[in-house]
Amino acid sequence: MKKYSALSLVRNALGHNRHWQPAWRKPAPKQEYDVVVVGGGGHGLATAYYLAKEHGIRNVAVLEKGWVGGGNTGRNTTIVRSNYLWTEASLLYEKSMQLWEGLSQELNYNVMFSQRGVYNLGHNLQDMRDIERRVSANRLNGIDAEVVGPAEISKAIPLLDTSASARYPVLGASLQRRAGVARHDAVAWGFARAADALGVDIIEQCEVTGIRRNGGRVVGVETTRGNVVANKVAVVVAGHASVLAEMAGMRLPIESHPLQAFVSEPLKPALDTVVMSGAVHGYISQSDKGELVIGAGIDAYNGYGQRGSFQTIEHTMEAIVALFPSFSRVRMLRQWGGIVDVCPDACPIISKTPVDGLYFNCGWGTGGFKATPGSGWAFAHTIARDQPHELNAPFSLQRFVSGALIDEHGAAAVAH
């Protein structure tokens, strides 16, 4: 066994990576691109990657006002599932699930996708009727789903209070075994590196301050690093879609809300699945570092703050302790907030716009992370062909005129 001196260990710790190649380049923006993607989060990076990989469009720039993955991609609780109620939503999320299952191999980057299963608890008869309905709908669409009873839940999740005296009795749950969690940072970094390798320019610290139009057509963007000409502009900016839309003279049917999440001090392995409850209004999983990752619903008010209100923190803790009384002794480590854009039907917009060459991917509410690869795949198709794929055709802006909404408020569960 080779021995190292203390000086050697320090020297290697401080300088061993100085000759590593950067994961992606740091180019200056060119004067002109075929496509400009506004937003360097998971969805924007996935869009650029699939534009290059699936459609051969490589003269693409991703413009990010901060750093890659510094927005909602790095401010979520990483849950991945596809068991939505309506066919339009479930098929889109199932496409994403299928991509998740091979994503680490495709990107040659470990996104730490852990298919540990997701339980959606039912606490009353109406909950169970809704669960039965959703499971049946999932199965009709070829999506794995099952109904499980209290005995199986108690065996799988020993710390969950399934006793008859529980404040919220557990009557059953839906279970999607293929669902789970992934590492949010790794997803952004993996897509960034893969897109860069295909020739995409990823330009950080480059805020878009205006969208340039010539009549009814987009011709480029204005940025803090100069103007950029583009035939097509694709906006993927979770939390700020309405701000960018206003730059193009449009108004979107969305509201922006803070969404909070929390992690506890690290614990030994105690929870090897994801537990969600719409009635109690909380959800929880355990990270690879041992932290309990906890979330709930959005703050009721509109805003762009990334802190949220204390009453939401208090309510979330009450909900989790009601489900897991033993966690009452666990100390919280940190709290943070993201900004979510919510559409009236709790479904996204992946669409062309009335402005030729301008496309929007937004309004994912609290379910955006799980859709990352599928969203990018479908949006890239829409941009490249100037027509939606059949998977995202129902999510056009036109549905707010026609009334063909897709009401996923129930299946969206708590905030996921």
C-alpha cells in the first residue's frame, strides 16, 4: 500500500485538478446564431442538447443571466414521476421518465437517478377514490402504477405513522415504483457538457434585457453583453417567463409564486423512498448525504422573492411531524425558495407564439424538474420544425383561447 506524507496530501488536495479540462467552454457571444435559448437551467440546456443531437442544429447559444443551474434547477426537491391523471400530461411525463432511465448513459454523466418509488398517501375515502381513478388512468396509458394498502405501506415505511390513532389515518396509497429522485446539479452539468461537446455555446453572466422584433417576427435579443441576432428565440426561464414575454409585447396567463423547500441535519439511512400527502400537504425523501428533503405547497402570494413566508415553514413542519412523529426531534439545517410560474390548469406552456420565430417553454408550476429531459426533447422538436410534437401539441398557448385546458391540480398533488 502506497504511503503519502502530510505535505504530499496537502499538495495534491490543493492542486491535483489544475490541469483538468473544463466541463464546458466559456465563449464570448457571437453576433449571430440560428437559435438563441434564453435560460441556462435544466430545461434550456436540454433543449439546446436535443436541438444539436436530434435535429443537427448546432449554431445555438444558451444565454444565462447567472450561472448554469443557478435558478429553479438548483432550488427544487428533485422528485421524478410520471403518474399524472390526464392522458396529455401523463404521456409527456412518461416520455421524460423513459429519457431519465437512460440519461446517465446518454450523457456519459451520472445524474444519480434513483428509482426508489413514490408513494402518494390517501387519508380518507375521497383520497382513495381519486387514487384508484388515477392508477387506472395510468395503466390505460401503459404507465406503471398500483394501489397499496396500509399493511404494505407500514412494512415498506416503518417510520410512517400508520396506526389507528394517527392524526391522519393512512388508508392506502398509489405507488409508482419506477419513480424516484435525481441529482439536480448533475442534470444541469451533464446536459451542459453534452451540449457544449456538440458545439452549443453556453454563455453565463449574460442577461437578456430585450427581445428584438421586426414587425411580426423575432430577429434577436438584447443582452448585457451586446445584441445577438437570431432567426429563432426560445425562452425557458422558470419564474420569470412573464417578464420575458412582456419584452416581446406579450402577456402570458401565468402567476409567479415562491416555493419553499427544506433539508434537515444528516441522519443515518431511515427513508428509502419518497412519501407525499396531498391532504397533509407535505412530502419527504432522504438524500444520499442523509438529509431529509422536505417540501410543501407554494406561498399564496405572488412575488419574485426566494425566501417565502414563515407560516409555510411552520405548516410544513407540522405536516411532516404528523406523518413521521419520530422526526420531531430532528433539527432543520437550511431553507430556500424558488420562483414558480403557475398556469390556470397546473400544466405547462410548450408552444409557438403569435410572434414568428419566438417560442416559450414555461408555466411548469411545481413539476418542472421531473420533466427536464422530456421538456427539452419536445421543445427542441417544436423549434426545429416550427410545429409541436404530438406530445406537446396540447400544451399550446391556444388552449387558453379554445378552453381545452388540462386540469392537473389534483394529480399535481402537494407541490409535485
